[in-house]
Amino acid sequence: MAYWLFKSEPSTWGWKDQVAKGAAGEEWDGVRNYQARNFMREMAVGDLGFFYHSQGERAIVGIVEVCAAAHQDSSTEDARWECVDIKALRPFEAPVTLDDIKADGRFDDMPLVKSPRLSVQPVTPEQWTAICAMGNTQS
């Protein structure tokens, strides 16, 4: 299993929107960055991800699961762009803010800190476990 982070502006698509899609989940569409697209191509059904609100609170607010492997992004006819589908699993009891992450040296190499504009990012197993503990949720 691999771990990921999905960033979204809550005014466009927030945690509540993701939860509302239920077990069927929703396409993580509209990504137009080659590196982020390539990360989605690496994902497998069952991989887990953090759901991150990129505006306002700038915090990890929940855990999602990849429920469909990479496929054509339905928001464009351009064959270069693919996406995965994700479904909400559970919220964090306490959101883990970007400031919390930046203040902890264990995350100095995390893409969220080093490449903050990248909308889809890998997360190491060690980072995953530490952030889940910070958010008072099971990993």
C-alpha cells in the first residue's frame, strides 16, 4: 500500500463534498500538472490518502481511499490527463495544520513543505503514521 496527499480548495471541493459522495467516491479530476498526474498513475485501488484543505485553514482534515485506478479525466477530452477516484473514509478528530507540520522536523522533506503547490503528493509510511497520531485518528 502507498500513501498520498490530495489538496483541494474547500470552496471548490471540500471534505463535506467528498463525504457526500459516499462509498462510490468521486473522480479527482481537473489536475493539470504532469507530476501530479504521474503520481495518480502510480496509485492502486486501496491506497490511502490525506484530504487537505489548501485555502483558509490549510490543514489535513480526513482520510480517503483510492477506489478506482487512473483513467481518463472526464472533465477534458485531452487524452494526456488522467485521474483516480477517491472516497472518504474518516475525518480527523483534530485537523493537522500546515503550521503543525512545518514545526515538526520529521516533515522537513515532505512535499507539502518542499513543493507546496503540488496538488497530489506521495507521503512516506513514517509521515503517514505520525500525522495520523497528530490528528487523533487511526492510520
